[in-house]
Amino acid sequence: MANDDKKTKPVKKTLMGVAPVSDEQADSAASTKAAKPDLSGATPGEQVTQAAAEEAAAGAELAAAKAESDPAERKVKAEVAAAKAAEAKADAEKAAANAEATSDDAAKAGAGMVAADAAKTRAAALEEAADAEAAVAHPKKKGATLAARDTATADEEPTSRPALFLAEYETPDDLVHAAEQVRDAGYEKWDCHTPYPVHGLDQAMGLSETKIGFISFVCGMVGLVSAVLMIQYMNNWDYPIIIGGKPPGSFPSMVPIMFELTVLLTGFGTLFGLLHLARLPMHHHPIFESDRFEAATDDRFFISIETQDPKFDLKKTRALLEKTHPSHLELVEEEIA
Amino acid sequence: MASAAPIHELGERSLLPPGTTFNDVTEAVCRLTEEKAPRGWWVLFLPSVALLGLMLSCIVYLLSMGIGVWGNNTPAYWAWDITNFVWWIGIGHAGTLISAILFLFRQNWRTSINRFAEAMTVFAVLCAAIFPALHTGRPWFDYYLAPLPNQMGIWPNFKSPLMWDVFAVNTYLTISVIFWYVGLIPDLATLRDRSKTLLRKRIYGALALGWRGSHRHWQHYERAYLIFAAISTPLVLSVHSIVSFDFATSVMPGWHTTIFPPYFVAGAVFSGFALVLTLMLIVRSVFKMHSLVTIKHMDLMNKFMLGTGIMVGYAYAMEFFIAWYSGNPYESWVFFHNRLGFGYLDQEGNWGPLWWSYWAMVSCNVIAPQLFWFKKVRTSVPAMFVITIFINIGMWFERFVIIVTSLYRDFLPGSWGSFHATWIDILLYMGTFGLFFTLFLLFIRWVPMIAIAEVKATLPHAHPHHAGDDHAEDHPAALGTVDAPAPAE
């Protein structure tokens, strides 16, 4: 999937800038430090999580390098870890523990959870990357996040960062209950994803009335007026033609075309109004990184809360969503390179 | 929003089998685009492509020879070409009626057939547009119809009903395509998410515009859909009204009638439903979709045909009544001599030579659908198949009767003639079926032919039962089930 999301662009550039350094495997710390200042384009919250993630990652890498056990087992582990984040948790915790010294700062910054998560992903990535063959042999099959890690071989940059929490529900009832709780918790950058429009979700999400009717109406009126102006200009002013003894600018014969152009422009207004309000087309979105999300157009119901939300907090948001009894909960990461 | 409450009150059951899950719907519809085409598809597709080739050859021949290769003559200046145009446009009307008008009336049973019917609208309008475009004689100058500045400094005459027609048909085509596409977006996303190959994922992904089922989008989407339905409803009524103005604003006896707009619209819906049903019966058996398109759906469509058939029959009768009651000899001549073959003989004591076309029309359009009074006929697949074919033929004859029998024996015996179709008339008309069916078969093969998201929304468990109180009363309605308990409040 092409990574052309606006948000990731600045980061992408800077990472490309330091790419030669990162290619040299020798000094991981140097490269992470080189990358750090360049993240200034990101929001303050992002900077913290990024910095913490990177420092933890550096530690995790050392830990992984030390603990070189059976390569085959590692490979299997990495695959499982990518498919099921839960199973990888144990590894991650180990890695985080080993990385205690380096991730100390991060823990102080109150982002221990971030560090652990980042360490988890890095550990998985490094295990994968240690086996060069495996890295080549895994094209984007098992989900974009894994694929991204695969292709990123042994470079030192984090290739992904948390983008959103994705909670999955089995029934519309569960979804609406959960949506009410998320709404009441005061989140803004969050959404429900359903295979069809679910009744009552507008209220449950606290959405205000859509503005699309206004857009359509304005466009329709433009159509009406332009029909009148066009006909009057062409048949009455620029080149008057008298047909059937009627005055050139007679009103009744204009009605059909006035109506048709009103409908036509209302239609265009509605189409483009819809695309504008929904910010479509948008072919790249971090939510698509989740394999489970494919069921959102089939038979599952999802709530996503973006890390961009001012109230977002890895721990608290996770706790909130866990309280709504999702059938599955995951932290979806987006690629940044 | 009083959804389909009437259905509920009438005690009608959900049209889909109980226990249908969301995934069942996805599977049932998507598999058609994912599996290998059934043999029946190829059996239909290859002849369609052959007919399409025939159409293209006819057009090339016609362009190289001029429209004299048609049977049009003096005084029958309009004949099969305009007949076919009006017929095809009318066919399209059922699609819009099903997708827009039934939506406004919250007839949820439409969800199984609306996509299908909308596609039919688009293709039928394309077929229709071929005829007037060629009838101009030099189609490469058809852009004169558009209000474009030109070196001659003249503009189209906006007082001409033919000009209104240009706007009406083009608007209709454009809006139909947009409405259809907007309806498709969520379903294309479903296909995208089920794609096994990269190519499919890319193509459906591009077409789905990155749809992610977001409720923030659904909110705008639902309103947009409502607006489309709200503008399509008067649009579809206007299109055939304006087509009828082509005739009604003239001073020809047989054309100059105020009953034409409603009469044309009823006829359009009538013929459109007939063709939707004809096609659906074929597609349903080829693709084995009996669980999604049920006998109950067809029963309802047959009732529509019975109703609109009676309206059309009333219009025929009323035309005759007025022709007689007005005492206008020219009007009476057209109706009794040219059409009915009763009274008003010519000098040689004969009826008009095309009297049989009138009786073909009446027997197909008025008599045949009366069988739909019987529930046994309404629910019998072979019976309805035959009757819908009759209606399709009858509605073609209706347009032929209106156009040709009003023209072929004019005010003076000196300008009398008749009309004989040439082989190119016939082949070109057959060829448009090739265009229609080729597009249609490609559509059912590559695009979800049933509105997946809309069908899901009508399932009994689709909506939370506790949610917003003012929505509570919608649910049993949305389900269309008798089993759903009436809301307490």
C-alpha cells in the first residue's frame, strides 16, 4: 500500500535523509539520535512516544542480539508474534526488562507502556530481520505491518508507530453501547465502522446533523439560476428567435430545462458534497493495516480511536475500550517509511 | 421516519429466510463475482457479444449509406427509431422507480432488486440514446444539440421539446450513473476487502475510494442517498413526461393529448418492471439466487405490473373516449381508422393497414396482465416469465402505435402511405439488445448485483433494540417481519 498519507510525509523525508547512517549496522544509538531531532514536525505527544519508542528499541535490539537462540524457532515466533500481538507480549516484556537501562528515561517520562509496546514490535522485527532469507521470503502477505518490518531488514529506524486502537464487536448492540461510552469519555478523533448504517449510532456517537443537504440545495439553486440565465441570454438577448409567435423570453417553455438543470446540479452537488464531507477518496488510512478490519465491510463492527486524539493515552484508552467488552482489541500501527 | 411500518402492519414477513446472517449475504452476493462464471453466463454472453457486433456493423452501414436504409418515409418520418428510443427509455424507468420511489416509501423489499434495476436503467438509457443520435442523420454533428458557442453565432432553440429531451435524457443518464455508483461504493469496498489477488484489490480498491464503513461517512452517505432518491423521483417522472411532450406539443391528431405525460410514465414503469422481472428470472436461475430474490419479491412486482397495466388500459380507453366525445373528425380518423380498425373506412372500404398493431398492443398490455389478479399466476415462474415477455412486446407496440399510426395516413389521402420495416431497422433494434445484455452480463459478473449493505440493514438483527428511543419504532419496520414485537412505547 502506497504510503502517501500527509501525516507521515515529514517523517519520511527525514528518515530518508539519515538512511546512509542507518545502513551501517554498527552504531544503532547514533542513528536513533540522528533521527530524533528530525521528528520536530510531529506533535509534542508524538515526539514523546517516538523518542521513548526509539530508545526502548535500541535496548531491545541489544537484548535480541545477545539472546541468539535457535534461528528456526525465532522465525516461527516472529510470525506468530506478528499475527497475534498477544503472544508476542511475553517476548516484549522480556526485551523491555533487558532494555531497562536505556529505557529508563522513557519510563520517567511516563510512557513506560509506549516503551514496552515499541520494544515488543522491535523485538519481533529484529528476530525477523536476523534471518535475511526470511526477510526476503516474506512479501506483504501477513499484513502490512509485518511486511513493512520484513522489508526494513536490519535498519535502526522504527518503521511504524501506533496510529489507532481498533476494538471489534460482534453485534450492533455491543457497538452502540461501546460508542456511548467512548462518546461520554470525551474523545473526538474516533469513529465507528460498520458494514451498513446502524440506526441510533448518530446519537450514540453524539454526531451533529450532516451539512450535505445544504450543499445540495445551494448547487440546485445554482442550476436553476444558470438555466434561466443561459436560456435568456441565448434565446432572448444574444440571438432572439421567435417560435410559434411566443415572446423570445417566454417563461413556460423554460420550465423543463430549469427543472433538469436543477436536478443535475443537485446531483453533482450531492456527489461532490459527500466526497468532500467524507474526505474521500482516501485510499491510504492506517486502519487498513489491520487484517481484522477487512470484516468491517462484512459482518463485524469496529470502534477506532486515533492516537491523534488529544485525550488519547495508551493505557487509559486501552482500559476504556477493554471495559466495553470488545471481542478483539488491537493497537494498529502505521508505517512511517 | 416512519419506515416501512405499513409492511409491518400488513403482517408481511421478512422476505429473506429467517436466520440469514450478515456474512451469508456477503457470501451469496460476492461469490458471484469471485467464482468462475456459470455455464449459463457464457451461454448468454457470447450471443450478446455477437449481437453487439451486429449493432456496430449496422451503425457503420447506416452511417455510410445514410438513414434512408431505415424504413422511415413520407409521411412516417418517425418510425422504429423513435419507437425504440421511447421503449428503451421507458425500460429504464423501472430502475429509478425501484431505487428511488420505493426507497422514499420505505419499501425494504426493494433492496434485493434495486442495484440490478439501477444498472438496467443505465444500460437501457445508453441503448435509447443511440436512436435519436443516429436519427439526426449526421451524428457527428450531434454536438450542435449542446448550447456551445459556434462560428454561426446561433444557439439551440430552447422552446423545442426535442431540446428539452436532450437535457432530460442526459440529466437522467448522468444522475442514474451517479446514484448507482454512490450506492455501489460500500459494496465495492466489500469486494476490495475480500479480494484474493492484487489486481482485484487494486481495481476494487480504487473504485471504492477508500471506503472504511465509517459511521461519520455513513451519516452523510445516508442523507446523500435520500437526496438522490428525492431528486430522482421527480426526475424519472419528468423524463418520460418530456419524452411525451415530443408528441403532445405537436398538433398531430393522436399526439396532441394532455393525457400523455402520466400515460407515458405509467407505461414506462409498466414496461420497466416487466423487463426487470424477465431478466431477474433468468439471472436468478443462472446464478442460483433464489434465497435473495424470492417469489415474494416477484409477487410484489407482478402487483405493480397489474396496477400500472390497468393505468395504461385506462389511458387507452380515455384516448378513445375523447376522440369520440370531442367530435373532432381528424382525431376520430386516427383512432378509429388508423388504429382500431372500426368504422371510418377509406374509399376502398378498408381499415388502416396497421390496425393489427393496435390490437397487438391491447392484448399484450391490457389483457395479458389481468392474469396477475390470480395469486397462482403471480407466484408461478413460468407464467410470469411469459406474461412479462408479452408486456415487453406490448409496450413496444404501444410506442409504435402512437408514432406510426398517427403519421401514416395523414389529413389528405395524397399524403397517405404505410410503413414497412427494413432489415436494418430490425437488425439494429436486435443489436441494441446485444449492447444491453453485454453490459448487463458484465455487470452481474464483476459488480455486486445486489446491494449488500442495504440488504444487511434490512435483516432482523441489523439494528440495536435498545438504542435511541425515537428510533425504536423503526426497527420492526426495517425488518419487515411480523415476528418482531411492537415497541413498548
